[in-house]
Amino acid sequence: MLNNILKTSRHVLYPVARTFSRSSNKGNVATETPAAVSTPPATRSPLILPQDYTNCLPVSRSTARQAWIENTDAVAERKVGLIELHPDVFAAQPRVDLIQENVEWQRKYRYVSMAHTKNRAEVRGGGRKPWPQKGGGRARHGSLRSPMLKGGGVVHGPRSPTTHFYMLPFYKRVLGLTSTLSVKLAQDDLHIIENVDIPTGDSDFLKDLIAERNWGPSVLIVDDDHMFPANICQASDDLGYVNLMPTFGLNVYSMLKHDTLVLTVAAVQHLEQRLLYQLNRNDAASKGGKFKLDQV
């Protein structure tokens, strides 16, 4: 009787093993159980990107920031992952003075004034002496185009072309970038997307995507590659408030000019790599010298 009880318990406790043993005896005809066949396909795992602090330790880990990674394959918003941002780049102390200096520098270094005035040698006429040197009782003059007479030349006036170029110190430019990125993130004007691959080149798709996610009224999309996909280029051509930019061209003026800054995951990683290198480089003192036009 004891043997019968043990046999019954084995059949109850190990039904799966019996199923596999039967299927193995039949060869490769049916090696899966009904439960395995009815299992739904595995869904895509969320994208979790933790921060690596081995190379560059932050000033304070308590100021670490995280951001959602959004999709671009549909208009409806979907969180596809989470990325941890380095606090030295995206949680820096905002220096409004450095942001203002960067904006003024970018507005002036490319500006050339074309204001021009003529001196007494360039004004037409005035070649003859207006009256004799002596005997007339009038002040002596050699030309009617003297700067002290009406219609004469201008002394110390603006001369074109006049450049307003100057170079902002190196680390003021670096800290201007970190301050602007931190401000954008703190104001919820910075969004991170998985990539810039949109399914269609229709501008209505990009317009609806921006309206659905409240990106606006102007959007700057940044990727680490300067060659953007054809669909997003075609879709943004008809939208004057959407601009594309590679990471090596990102600047303070463009980030402030657009209300929303959209970065890809690759762009975030590239920006962190380059800015952390500049903030922690050993030869930082060599970058504090006077700017030279022939420097590399």
C-alpha cells in the first residue's frame, strides 16, 4: 500500500516532468507543453541608463538628476526608459551672469558695423581756397570742406567695416553651457528622446507630435550625428519653428532662442563626455591664456 501512495504522489507533484518524458520518447514531434505554447511574446524591456561615476566624480551626488526617455515612433507619448544625468552638467549652479556674457559675445563676435562717414579728403569739392589769406577780415581757411564748416568732412566718425570680434574666456563658455542646460532642465524645457527616427516625412506628423507633448512654440532638436535622417529633415523643412542641430554646434544663444530643447540619448552622452572632460582636464590652466587667431 505504501508503494501505491508514493506512485500517486509522484504523478501529482511532477506532471510537467511526465509530459516532457512522453514527448521525448516521441522524438522531435512535440517538445513543448500546452502552457509554453500559450505564453505571450516577450515585451520590450524599458531602457534604463544609469550614470557611470568612475571617470568623473560629481561635486555632490545629492543633486543627481533623472529624466524620462520619450518615443518618437508615434504621436502619443510613451516613456521608453529612464536616464540618469550627471549633476555637474545638468544640475550645476546657474550663473546668470555667465549666460548673459555668452549671449552678448555671440551677438557681437559676428557683427560687423558698416557705419561710415567721410573725412575732409573724401567729401566732394573744397579744392579751392575760399578767400585770400589776409585782407578780408575773415578767418583764414584753406577749404570749404573743413570739419568746422557746414557740408565739410567729419572728424573721428565711424569708419567701415568695423568688427566687434572678441573671444570670451574658455571656461566662461564651458560654464555657460552647463548653466544653460541646468536651467532648461529645471524649467522642464528639456526633453530626451530615444532617437530622431520618425516613421514619416510628413510635416503634419511632427506638428502633431509637438502639439501633443507641449513642445513649443519653438523647438531645437539636437543629435550627436550631423547627418540627420531624411524623414525628420523633410518634416522640419516646412516648420519654421523647428530646427535641427548637431551637438558640436550647440550653444547658449540657440538654447535660449528656442523654448524647448530636445536631446537624443546619444546627444546627452556626447555632451556629458565632452563637458566633463573640459571641467576635469589636467591642463586647464593652459586654456586661460589670451586667445590667438592661429591656435587650434
